[in-house]
Amino acid sequence: MKALVYTAPNETQLRELPMPELVPGEVVLKIEAVGICGSDMHAWHGHDPRRKPGLVLGHEFVGSVAQSAAPGFDLGRRFTGNPLITCGTCEFCVQGRNNLCANRTMVGMTRAGAFAEYMSIPAASLIAMPQDLPARAAALTEPAATAWHAIHLVLRVLVRPIHECRVLVIGGGAIGMLSALLLRHLGAAEVVLAELNALRRDAVARYASAKVVDPRETPPAEAAFDVVIDAVGAKPTRDQAIAAVKPGGVVMHVGLQDWASEIDMRRLTLAEITLLGTYTYTTADLRATVAALARGVFGDLAWVEERALDEGQKAFVDLDRGLCAAAKVLLRP
Ligand SMILES: [Zn+2]
Ligand SMILES: [Zn+2]
């Protein structure tokens, strides 16, 4: 089978690999479409010690069963999957918070990912997909579920309904874009999105009908937003988020571009700001997101770009150089 292998920092190669071995309890999916995630970009840059050269990356996939060693998973049925392979028995798994599983491993990190014609995955990780949902929607399940989980954590702690809230989203990548779309759907009073890349700003303005700003020219007003979603997660955006949120407001930290920086604990304390972190999604979030995508909650997704897997290396380079207006590029094997 053809696979796009991460071979060295800033390099992938299209290679011929043996078919994945079918092991008991797993199925081999024929991959239909797979998204390039920010974390794949991070690995491609050589910045993720857990993802080493020689690995097939990719964890935002949709495919159909090509071989099955698990009962009840018929050939040809379509699935996405939870890329976090979880134990099902730890404290967090039994609470239904399996995104926090103490024993988790991950597709495209600790095992071969989906930038390939075929990929094997435990049947227990699969999530059924409507047979007729377009591939571009189906392959967006994972990033959309990340936004879904984050925004539902925010909704849980809001003092006033989202309909009354002004929301600032920092970052117009896939998570920022999907968050803006979901917030519009939920009826947020106002959504402003700050993004440095002009191509991305145009896409967000067009498809998420959010007000977009270049934060270098128009820094977000201070103490002006009930909710701030930081979908970048770097020192300057964290500072911006803490400054922009109203007293009593909520800051949600979704992106994680760099790890360590001081935050203004004085403002956090005196202005009684709630600072939340979020990590991925639970299986319940993934299922809810499939249903939401099928209902059109995230719109027509015309902003998503599709390319051939053979052109994968160029897609990584274009994303790296900021040449993609699309906040999400899907590869089609
Ligand atoms: Zn992802
Ligand atoms: Zn667990």
C-alpha cells in the first residue's frame, strides 16, 4: 500500500509499505480522507519527541472496513475512530472522561497513522459514520470534537447564557474556525476572531460570519469579552486572553504552541477569572460531533481543502509557509 512516511524534520516521503497486519480485535480500514492536524505539523517540524521519523502520521480519518478480526464490523461499513486508544478501566475511563485515560496511546503517534491507503485500529475505538456523510465532513470529526468539548466545558461554567456573551477566539486555524462556527450556531451574541494570516482571516469572515481582526493592527479591547478561546496557546496569546476577558469571565486554553510562560495571576485573582484547560474529546463528544456534522451544525465546510495523498509533502510545505487559506487540508489516498 501507499503511505506518506515522516522521514526527517520537514520531510515526508511517499513509500510502498506492506499492508497492516490484521490482529484479533482490530479492523483494517481503507482510508477515504485524513486531515493534517496542527500536531502533525508540529511532528513534521521535528518538535515532538514522541513522534519519531519512520512513522506514518495522521489521526483525523474516515474509512471503511476492508478486513475485520472483530465480530459485528462488516466489510464496507464506514467509521471514524477515537485516535486515543484508551484502557476502559482506569478511574477516568470509568467516569466517561476517557480523554484523560491514564494509559492512553495514540494513532499516528504510538502506532501507525492514517496518511496511508490502509490503517489498522482496535474495533473498540471505532465510531459509526452515516454512509452518506460527505468525506470532508466525516474527516472533520476529530478537530470538530475538540472544539465541541472545549466549548461545552465553557458553557458549564458560564454565569449568563451564551446568547448574552461576547466571545473572542484567538487563532483562525481549524480549531478557531470550528469554534467560531459552533459559537455562531449556539447563538453567541458576538464572535470576534483574531488571526495574523490575511488568507485565514478572509476565510473566517466568509464562512463563519465572524468579525475578524488582525491583532497587530487592532488589538482586542481589554476587559471586553465574556469568553476568550485561545486556540493558539503561546505566551502573547495567553497574555492577550487574560487581558481581553471581562472580570468574572472565562478563558479557555485550547492550543498549546509553547508550554511555559508567566500569566498575570494578579488579574486572574482580583478579576475572578476562570482559566480552563481542555484536552481533545471523549468518545461521547466524538459521537455527538458526528451527529452535529450530519445536521450541518458546522455549515457546508466549503473552506476545507482536499488534496491527493501523493501531494502530501507539498501540503505540509504550503501549510508551513502560510500559503493555505484553508484552515484544514484533507489528504485523499
Ligand atoms: Zn488532530
Ligand atoms: Zn483509561
